[in-house]
Amino acid sequence: MSTGGKVSVSSNLSNIRAALPSGVELVAVSKFRPVEELVQAYAVGQRIFGESRPQEMASKRPLLPPDVRWHQIGHLQTNKVRLIAPFVELVHSADSVRLLWEIDRRAAENGRVIDVLLEIRVASEATKHGWEWPELVSWLEGGEFRRMESVGFRGVMGMASFTEDGATVEEEFGRLRGMFGELRERFFGGDGGVFDILSMGMSGDWPLALRHGSTMVRLGSAIF
Ligand SMILES: *Cc1c(COP(=O)(O)O)cnc(C)c1O
């Protein structure tokens, strides 16, 4: 009958918020967590929740207040886009042309624009999803993305290698930031555009991500 869980969600959140520079957004990654824990986080002001499974997001949504902002953070299968298209605020894991067209189609069906981040692979691990940099650049050069009228291109997302080696992680975050800047300048209107989100940093590495200019961290185990 302990309230330990409740205390720790709120104290974890307040410790993290105290350490986040202003302008950096916090996505509370609530995948696999019970709704009560999301309610606890909501009660202390958390509004952005990240889920990796569309079904789970869609089933939790009606159980939370309507001002929650739902983010898709994990790999998104094309055939699941329709489940979240009516309400998702941001898809962090846009990693293929096929997925982007499906997001475009489902967004249009719902009369909205869905914001996305281009997920870029910077880690050395072979299993990670995401665009390979040269392929992403050549696809953008082709200009097809300009016809996706219901997709809002807002920035990039990436995950660093799972390693204790901080230098490797920092190198990867630094590289991702460079890619973000280059895409913004070349394709998305530079400072005058809305390509302004650099989503990097998880529970194990977010202080390093902040050092490299992250504007949005995605934290699960550090909160719940
Ligand atoms: C699970 C997940 C996170 C959160 O991971 P933690 O280590 O628990 O903070 C962040 N981003 C993505 C893409 C994830 O899948």
C-alpha cells in the first residue's frame, strides 16, 4: 500500500525539469507503463507522452485528459498509421518514403497536417531504424517531399549507440546536430522555416544530448 510510485514519478519529473534548459521539451516515454502512472505525471504538469505502439497509444488516449499531446517515438508500421492519424501530434520515427506517403494520406483523410521528424541512423548498431544519411539527402534533393502537403517536416530524431563510452555517444549526437543544421539550411527554409526540432537524448544519455543542442528529450526509465 505504498505511494512510493506516485512520489517517485513526480519527484523524478521535478528533478528532470530543474535540469532542462528552457526551450527544451520533455517527452515522457510512457510505453508499457500503466495509465495510473501517466495520470500521476499529468497531475504534476506533464503534457507530452511518447508511445511506441499505436494500439497502446490509441487505447490510453481516452483515459487521459484531452490536452495530452501524443508523440509516436518508436518504429511505425505503415498499416498502423490510421490508428493514430486523427490525433497524434508528432511522429519522431519517419524513416521511409512509404511511411511518409501513408502519413500524408491519413493526415489528409483527417483534415489535418501531421508533424514528423526524419529519423536518421547515427549509431553504429546495425539493428537501428532510420534513414542512412546519403539516402536521405538524395531523396530530399529529388524534391518528392514537397508534394506531401499534409506532412509537416519539423526536424530530425536519432538515437546514439547503447554504450558506456561517452565519447562515442557525443560524436554521434554532434554528427546528428550537424545533419539537422544542414537539412534545415538546404531544404527547409533555414531560420525562417519551421524545421526546428532536434529530438535526441534518452534516460541514459540526455545530459550529453543537451550539450549538443537537443531541443527535445525522450525519457522513459528516468521518470517511471
Ligand atoms: C523507449 C524509447 C525511449 C525511452 O527510453 P528510456 O531509456 O527508457 O529513456 C526513447 N526513445 C525511443 C525511440 C524509445 O523507443
